[in-house]
Amino acid sequence: MKQKKLLEKLKDFFDSDARERNKHKSDIKDVLKKLKKKERQLKEKLGKEIDEEKRNRIQQKIDVVYAQRKKGIKLIQEP
């Protein structure tokens, strides 16, 4: 390995705070993937539903999942 790469690895090793942030971001990404899958399933279910009351409940769930995903993306994009 080149010297620069080795120094970066040492820096990462000794900088536990950065390691913790990276792990946290990784965990958030996993949750975001699950939320996106759930949102797609709800949208599919919404398209098949006929009853207006059930459609409203499903749409509310979609809105909540969307807001959670938006908040998670915002957390990941922070420096």
C-alpha cells in the first residue's frame, strides 16, 4: 500500500468518532432501503384498493413512511 493510504487507515483506526458516524450512516441506509420497499408495497396496495376509507388510511401510512425516509436522507447528507 502507498503511504497515503496507510495514513488514512491509521487515521480511521484511531478516530473512533468517525468510525461510529460511518456505522450509524450505514445503519440508516439499511433502514432507508426497508422503508423504500415498504413505501412501494403500500403504493401498490393503494392502487388496488377500492374502498375510500381504506385508501385514506393507506395514503396516511405512505405519507408517514415518506417523511421518515426524507428525514433519514437528510441525516445521511449531513457532514
